[in-house]
Amino acid sequence: MPDIRLESVLKCPVCGFSVRVTMPTDACVYFYECNQCGALLRPKPGDCCVFCSYGSEKCPPRQQRRCYGPQSR
């Protein structure tokens, strides 16, 4: 099994601000507030969390194929 990457760079789709975030290993993150503009990020349709939508890495549950979001099939 490949190593799980725990850091992802989230990029706000509103203002373009990027921030490196350590992802939780046991859950998907459904909401994240941009540190720059205050926009509330939510997953795109079909994604399980904000990291899968706006991050440089998919969330750990998706990396381990344990995610129960719409694309986990």
C-alpha cells in the first residue's frame, strides 16, 4: 500500500489564496473557511471533501479507498 500523504495545499477558488494544511486521517472535511477572503469552501458535486475538490492531495480516506463520498465506488 502506498504511503498516505497527510499534507495538502488548499487553493481558494474565489481569491486564489493557497495554504498548506495537515489533513485529518480519519475523516473528510466538508467545510473550510479561506484565511484570506473568508469564503466558505465546500466540496464540488461528486467529491467527498474540500481536499478532494481544492487540494493538491486527496484526503487520506480517499487515498486509502475508505471514503464514503459519491466517488468512492
